[in-house]
Amino acid sequence: MVKKALNFIIISMFFIVFLYPFLYIVNIAISSSHAITNNEVYLIPKGINFIAFKVVLQSKSILSGYINSIVYTTIGTVLTLILCTSAAYVLSVREFKFKKSVMAFFTITMFLNGGIIPSFLLMKYLGLIDSMWAVIIPGALSAWNIIIFKTNFKSIPQDIIDSAKIDGANHYWIYGKIVIQLSKAIIATIGLFTIVAYWNSFFPALLYLTSQGKQPLMIVLRKLIVVENMRGEFMNLIGKAVTVDMDEIGFARSVKMAIIIVSIFPILLVYPFLQKYFTKGALVGSIKE
């Protein structure tokens, strides 16, 4: 009984430590500007209002970046899963004679990188500069993901695949109806990691995109909050909403926290739908389907 109580206390303390930063961000985002300036906001918000979120959601640059990030993340994740799972399936097939050579080629890319300038020149020669494909394609085929998928696919009982072949199934049917169905857990896991990677990515866009209308959300946030020479744009963003009964410094902090919440909201929204697959094995429950 004492051990359980001690474990509960320790876990609760860790929970509070990890939860407090997020709770603090939310409290700052919805508190009054004067309470923020006077450092009166801690565990609970004071003077609750949602003006900061209204300002953020009315910004055309943030809205445009938001839409672009959703498009890049969605297409990039789908393309990554299709390319990596199909490549991993081919490498897991016993009949494929060149799998060692192909696997060695993929493995080399994990240790050797062409560099920024050769990558930029390659994108330029391919005509992908200022195109969304310059942001999506470079990270779509990952040797690490292929290795993980290949290891998972090889753990599928060979008897299931042999039975399907006896019944006349080809590799496309086996890949779509057996391998993918029995690998939902690992696909969901890699899918979530890929979503987070594309959503947080900003360097490829910084390197390859020149049009302001194609910039993802992270580039927009970098310009608004981090880059000093864009501070005027951030002040213009909050200046329209500041009234005589508001403190500009406190409201600026509130808007920054609102931007942070808005930027991480899609990840928080996706995670609960994929969480159930993390607790499942690659095969448990899938064969019954």
C-alpha cells in the first residue's frame, strides 16, 4: 500500500512538472494584459479573454502559413508512408535477389549527405525552386523508416503470405491486404513522427521557397517572433487590437502564447487518434480482422 502511494505521488509530481509549462502558456494566452505585465498569472488565468486568439486567427500571413503547413504535412506524410512501406516490402520479399545491394545503397544515405549547395543546385536543375515539392520530396524517402518497416514486415508469419500465394494472390494484394493490415501499429507510429517532422520543418522552406504565399507556418512564426527586423510586423499585428485599457507589453506576450498554441494544435488533435495503435503489437488483434 505504501509503495503504491509513493508511486502515485512520484507520478503525480512528474505529471505536474510536465503539464505546468503548457498550462502556463494557456493561462498567459487568455489572461488580461495588465495581469500578465504585473506577473500575476501562474496556475489560473486572470481576466479571461480570447482577444489574442482573435488577433492570431485574423492574421492573413498566419492563416496562409497554416494552410500551407497542413498541405505540406498531409501530402508529405502520405507520400512518405507509401514510398517507405512499398520499398520495405520489396526488400522483405525472399525472392528479391538484389535486396542486399539495394539495402546497402539506402544505408549509405544515412551516413553521407550531399550538402546544402549540391542539394540546392539539384532542386534548381529539377525546376523545383519555389515549389512545394522542394519541401516535400527530400524527406519523403527515409532509409531509417525503410529499415524499421522492413524489420516489422519480416516479423509477419511467412505462413500467412504463403497461404495467400497458394490462393492466387499477387504481391500487390499481399502488400495491401496483408502486410499493411498487419502493420497498423508501426505505420501509425512512423506516421505521427513524420507529421511532427513536416509540421515543424522550416529549413527546406527557408532554402527553396521564395514566394511569401507558399511559406509554411513555422517560417511565418520565425519572421513574426524571432527575426528582429520583422518585429515591426509583429507590433502591427497586435497594434490593431490594443485599446486604452490594455497594456501593450502584456498583450504582446499573450499573442505570442496564442501563436504557440495555434501552431501545436494540429499535433495535439492528431495524437489521440493514433495513440491506440501505440499500445498494440504489430500483429495482436490484426489477424482477427
